[in-house]
Amino acid sequence: MRTALPNWCALVVTETTATFEKGRTEHDLPDIVIDVHAHTIPQTFLAAVGRDHRFRVRVEQRGPSLWLVHDEGYGYPVTPDFYDASARLTALDRMGVDAAVLSPSPTLFYYSADPRFAAEVAHLVNDGQAAMVAGNPSRLHAMGVVPLQDTEPAIRELERCVDELGFAGVHIGCTVGGESVFSPAREAFFRRAAELGVTVFVHPAYVGPRPGLEQYYLTNLVGNPVETTIAIGNAIFSGLCERLPGLRLLFAHGGGFAPYQIGRFDHGFRVRPESRVALTHPPSRYAPRLFYDTITHNGQALAYLVATVGPEQVLLGSDAPFDMADPDPVKSVRQCPLDDRARRLILGGNAAALFGWSNPKSEVRHG
Ligand SMILES: [Zn+2]
């Protein structure tokens, strides 16, 4: 269901999304900071992985730190802010963030697992998400995961996330079983997400070894933004954004390389017939209908993103608590050459509008 519109902002339900009316002044905007890209590893997951080899991950104690080590060979420390609400609130305070939309780590997607097991994992993870935000409903909000390798169970879990658990949206990967997440097999899922009016956060998962990415952590530094770029290319060129104008897609890491290459997308659309098979307008018409987080690690890149897609489409993100996170995302936005209205939209106004939170500041301060 679509959440009731906030009373403190003027929303315009366009053919694509609900966004702030472009003519509103900064005096109409809420003064709030919301992090929409922040991860968890719920306690329900940590408690279950040791009991079942199908998770293909183990919890290790390394000195004072807890680590998750995956069978593929990669691992990372699991600090308490991943799974403990009060530690997370302390971390938000440290970053100057009022509220966060918490999404499970992409390593919890389980798209390669047996579909029935993946559905169990999604259920378990989402119950953990609900428990983590339950005590702090004004500051902590949850997104869920869905077993996308099978569309019907994915739709059922999406509906449970929205209707039963009250989540702000769902968190999905860029690929499922080696194909684009936006392949026609999953159109029914995205159609249902559009009907429900929920935000779908699209995030690259573990890319794995690929030629040229073996060293220097390029699997993440290059591979992750490439995955997101491919996802945006498929979302636009497949015509999905055209067919489902109400679908709210939020892309990680500033949209990868897609905003920087939108001119190339348009040129291809003009000169190559295969780029027009499912699309009637140039790709640059659809890029400003998608949402993007601020995680570019570069003020000029962020300013370019905002100029390209519009300040109404960009939302504060940190990627905390991973080491690739922006350690001070609020400062990154404040130092970016933006006008005051754009800054306030990006820091939290857009997120509050997107998720339909009314009077967020007063709720946050008393949460
Ligand atoms: Zn992330």
C-alpha cells in the first residue's frame, strides 16, 4: 500500500514517482538527515549460520572481533552496529544522522541457493530486521530481502515485508543466477512493487573473480559500480521504467558509472536499432526518474550527479558499517557545491518524501 502523503511537504505524484514539487522553497523542506544506504547483519542470521552448512558462511571470533567468513573465501568483521540497535543509534549520532533505512548486507541475498532455502533465509533475515528496528520506530527503518530466483515466493515475501512488517522497501541485487535482475522473468515482481508503492533498493553483490579484477580490490572498486551500471542499462533499455512509471528504483553508489555515460546511452539509442527495440524515448529521459544515493567519495562527482538527474533524485547514503562506507556522509553533502534547497533535499527531504514519513523531525527527536 502507498503510505499517506506527508502534510509538511507538497508532493507531486508524477507519472514516475512521488517527488518534491520543483518550485518549493527551502522553507518548506524538513530539516532532517536520513541515511538510506546503511547495512545490517541481523541477529537471527548470525544465530542460524552456525547450525546449517547451507548458509555457506561461518562466524569466527578473531581476537576481540566477530567475523563472517564465506565459503567463497572472503570475510569481514561484524561490528555490533551491524546487529545491535543501540550500537547502531550511537553510530548514527556520531555521523549526525537522525534516521536510517537499514538494509541487510548484500551477502544475505542467497540468489544462488536452492529456492526453498532462499525463501527460508529471506524470512529469517526479515524477522531479524523487524526486531532490530522495533524499539526505535522513528529512527530505524527496515528494508527486507526477497528470494528473487523464484518470482512468486519473492512477491509473497515482498507483500509480507510491506503489509505485515511495515518495511520501507526491499533490497535486491543487480543480477540473479547470472542474468540481469531486470530480466522479463521478474517483471511481475517489479509490477507488484510498483502497485505497492514501495522503494526497491538495487545494490551490487559479491562480483567474484573476473578477468582484470583479480588484484587491488578491483572486484569492489570497479566491479560493483559496473554491476550497477549494467542494472541501470537494463532497467532503462528494457523499457521497464517506461512500462512501470510508478516503480521507485533506488540505485547504490551514485548509480555506478551510468550517470557519467548517459550521453553514450542516448547516442546508442539514436544510431543503433537494437538499442531502440523496447524504448520509445532516449535513455536520458528515464535516468532522472530513478533515485541514486550520494556515495561517490568525490564532491565533484556528487555535484555532477545532482546536476544530471536533479536534486530531487539524490538521497544521502553512507554504506555503513562496511569499510567502503563514506565515514562522514553529511559532511560530503555539506561540502558539495549545492544550493541550500538541494542540500536539504539530499540530506533527508527526498527520503522523507519517498518513504512517506510525516513530520519526521519531531518524531525523530522523541524517538
Ligand atoms: Zn552497500
